[in-house]
Amino acid sequence: MPFTAQEIQHISNAVLEYFIREQPKLQTAEVRPFLNDLLERADTFPGGRANIILPVYGAIATSLIGYDHDDSVPYVNPANSRQATYPWREHHIGFNITFSQLKKAGIRIANSATGEGVSKASDMEKAELFDMLVYNINDMMEGWERGMSGFLWGDGTADPKAIVGVRSFILDNPLAVGAVAGIDPAVDDWWQNRAITATAAAGPYSTPGPILANVAATNSVLIETLTREQRQLRRFKSVGRRQTPENRPAGTGVVLYCGSGAYNRIEDELRAKGSYSEMGFTNRDNDVGVSSMTLNRDEIVYEPELDNIGRPNFVYAIDLDAVRLRPMEGEERVDHSPARPEDIYALYRAQTSTAALTCEQRNCNAVYEVTL
């Protein structure tokens, strides 16, 4: 027997709520550690403005001096603050099911708005409808994650109406562009990320590269370089930042996201030099792989999205306390059931998201290019 449009909308709502809660994964879905880390730490912001504005400063106006007896002492009025400005963006994803598709699956739609005089749907129709909605909603959930991950690793040029990604403020050459988030790093040099890349110019935070990894037993160029860089990233780690989650190693909140090539080079150096294990040497039950890696307790993870965007040989050291995904309050993955147009026989479902990616401190973030 036929469904009414209202019945299908109700079933669609139930299926969508179930799939958002359970978070099913397609067999072709990739792991997305950066997206997952950002969603885990997301901070909402209130609407009412066109941009998210974060006050930052790097220059200090006051200074400590010694004095004696009735010496005159100076007073200053600090006025060195800047405003980092990030626009929020709106996103849509949705699907439709035509009445023709439903008919081919043996599902009929009643024209009655109320369903009066219509018999209940059969169990077979319910099963067919559920399977069809599962497929479409699963596709929409994966499409959202895939699209958002791509945007977050972008620089804002692929879709000018979408969220501006991490490569808009973690630059291969920190001195190559003008203002970043409304602040000019040529004037305020503390507003730069660290970089060792082929296009980086020599500067206070950048070095021409790339890093020449070498797996010879006599050196560990890549690991040594990352260790020295980590020291500089921790140099400006602000006091009073949020604590890292309990499920994260007690590092600094910085995660090293690697493309496959860079991750392989780190593994190669580790294998070439060997590593100590509390198990000692044994002739059985040996795991020949390399377990999860950390750099002085900062996680080193493989980020497939870097391969997807043509950056397999890059490492991004990102401070997850400084870089935040900020959804607008009440506008995070909102469900919609648009009315059917009078001239199209189809049912529609959609989600919208309003958010921005912000960075409140650039000099504790870095990008490194690796070559063999």
C-alpha cells in the first residue's frame, strides 16, 4: 500500500538521526584524522556578525626597569593589539528521491496530504524504503566528511564560497603574500608560521628547503630537523592554553600530519637506526611493522587527504589549541526537508553547516617539505 509524503519524511528523519549517531563508514571511506581532531575540539560562536574576530598581539610596550629613591619612572599605554579576522561560510549537501525511483522499487506515494482513506504500507514497502534511505543518507554523510576534509586542507581557492582551510594561514612561504586574516606579517613578523619548503624564503620563521631525508645509518636528517623545529614550536606555546584530551599523549597539543611519502621517510629513518623496546630481542612473535610514532610525545599521524591534494611529501605541525573549527551556534549540520516543487515529483533531504576555521597563533604551526 502507498506511503504518504509525511510518512516518508518521518522515516527519513528517523534513519538520518540513527546514521548521524552511529556514524557508518563506506568501504571506500578514508580515515580523516585532522577533520576528526577539529570536530572533537570544535568551539561554537554566536551569529550576528559577518566575521569571527580574534584579538592577538606580539609586541610588548611596557618594560621593567630599576629605580632608586625618587627617580622618575615611565608609564606607557599599550596599543599593539591586532584583530585576526575570519569570515564564516555556509555549506549545503542534499539528495532527492524521485517518485519514479520509488515506483521501480515497488513503493507508491499517496497524493493525499493527510493519508486519509489510505491503507498502511506493507512490510515489503517499508523494507525497500528503508534500504533506499540508508543508501542515500550514507552517501550524504560520507559526502559531507569528504567535502569538509578537502576544504579544511585547502587554501580557499577551490570554492570561494566554502570554508577557508588551513593552507590559507600555514603557508609554504610565510613571506610570499600580504595580509593573512587581516594582519600583515611583513609588519608584524610574529604573525608567521614556520616553514621549510622548496618555495620558502629565508626569514625569522622560514628556511629554504626541502628537507633532504636520508636513511643511511650515519644520520637521521628528517627526525633531527623535526626535533629542532619542535623546540621552536614549543618556544611560543602560550601559558594557560586548554589542556589536551585524556585520550591524547601528554604532548603540547601539536600533531604532525604527514602525507604518505613523508610518513614513509620517518619510518625509514626509524628502521635504519633501530628503536628500543622493553621486550628486548626475541626470535619469535616479532612484529615487523612500525607502531604508532610520536616525537617527544607529539603524535605523528598519516593524513590521507594530503595525498589527495597532491602533497604526499609534506608534514604539517598543527597546534590544535591555536587552530579551531568554529561552527555557528545552532547552525551545525542542520537537517532540512524542502517542500516538493509543484512541477517535480521528488522528495528532498538536505543538511546545512555554517562554520569557519580560525588560527589565533601562527608561529606555533609549521609546514615541512620532505624529499629523498
